[in-house]
Amino acid sequence: MLLANIEDYIKAGRIAAEVREHMRKRYHVSRTLLDICEEAEGMIRAKGGEPAFPCNVSLNEVAAHYTAEPNDSIEVKEGDILKIDIGVHVNGSIADTAVTACYNPSYNILVEAAEHALKEAIRVARAGVKASDIGRVIEHTIKSYGLKPIQNLSGHSITRYTIHAGKSIPNIWTIGSFSLQQGEVYAIEPFVTTGDGAGVVYNGEVSNIYSIVSRKRTGSKEADTFLDMLWDRFKTLPFALRWLSDSNDVNHAREMISFLLKKKVVKAYPVLVEGNNRYVAQAEHTIVPTMEGAVVITA
Ligand code: MN
Ligand code: MN
């Protein structure tokens, strides 16, 4: 593998996999989303990594991008399907992986299809394979269950301190594509919904994950100081309000974030909701393609 920082990737991948497997085995019904996020992020830190983004805990028709608010009281209920998406970085080298916990037997098949599609995608992934061919395999596998892939969510290339580094690994066959490169890092992440789902997500009302887009001065000394603090802590990586309320008063942090959003130096990631409000499952691994096949760093 032609990765200079391969040791960091391997460590990030091992930590992410351990936390994901812990989350897979644990029974989450009656737990708050806040408790789940804090446990995942605490485990990452205890194992010597840093969260690469706030733990995503997306319920039911929310496909992605929900993280717990400070004091979030939402609980997982019997009948829910919960995507737990975990990011770990070690010196900026990122591993991204996800698992779906399902407490509704009628949706077990969504989870099975997502896991199966991921497995098939990894089977064909290697240096030189077109991303569109991976998308075709994912789409074909999901449709063989009579289910639908979410076509506007995709896997992605990963670079240092950048989770979405510009290249997309689609979950459907798409025209125009690139070939996977040896020494690059990619997340593959099929999302599955029911046959009567829209197969697309739209932006929901809630946003509680943010990242810095510019360090340009805002005209407010207080906001600039806050922005510099965010940069020191997170660089280009996403963060949550929750992470700011230990050292700052949460209302102050909320005010600062909303000002920085207005100044367009910080952006928000809205929750992504299935188009027909149907339930969604997800599976995800991070891989490094070689000529022989894919090395799964989050295995
Ligand atoms: Mn992820
Ligand atoms: Mn991802």
C-alpha cells in the first residue's frame, strides 16, 4: 500500500471497528441518543483515537446526519431502526464505519440487504475498478431483495482531515465515473429503503452537525476568537454543539454558532430524510484498494 500514514489508518480502523462491534451487540432500547453518542465517542478517546465527526444516531426515516443535542432526551424505542455511524481519526487519518441496530423484525431485511450489498461491493473493489461498477453491484444486490438503494447518498474518498474528499462511490450505477486508485482511501456505504420508498433523501428541518468552511474574519472580535478556537480543535472536521458545552456555556456556544452560520464561515449539515418517510438501513466500511483487492481497515 502506498500510504505514508498507513499505521494511523490501521489504528483508526481498528478503533472504529471495535466501537462499531460494541454498538452492534449492545441493546439500545430505552437508551437516549445522547447516552449512545457519549458512549461511542468516549470509547474512541479511551482507545487513543479522536472522533472524526460527532457520532451519528439516525432513527427510522432519518438516513443520516443526526447527532445528539446537549441534554437530548430522545430514546430508542421498540420498533425503531437506528443507524450508528462512527468516525475515528488518528493524526487526521480517518476511518468511517456504520452499523444498523434493528428493533423491528419487519425491517431486518433492510439491514441484511445493506450488509450484503456492502460485502458484494468490497468483493469487487480493487485498484482500477470503476466506482460506477461498485454502484452497479450495490444496486443489483439491494434490488434482488425487492428493496431500493438511496441514490443520492454515496460512499466517498477520504484524505487527511477530510471525510468527503471529492470522489463519490455511488449506490447505483451511474454514468461517468473514475477508477479506484491504489493508495487512496474510500468509504463504501450502501443505504437501503423499502420498495415503496422514494429512494432519495431530502434535507430535513434539523441541523446539529457543523464544520468550518472559512477562517475569514467576521467583524466581531468575540466570534473571531470562537472561530479560532473551533479551528484549533476541529480543523475541517465536523463538530457538534454538544462538544462545545463542556468548556463554554451552551447558550453562548449556540449564539456563536448561529452568528458564524449567518456569516457563512461555518456550515450546518441538515439531517437527511427518506423522500417517502420510509425507514432506512445503512452499512459502511472504509477500504484501501490494492491491485489484488480491497483492504478493509474497519473489518
Ligand atoms: Mn459514516
Ligand atoms: Mn461515510
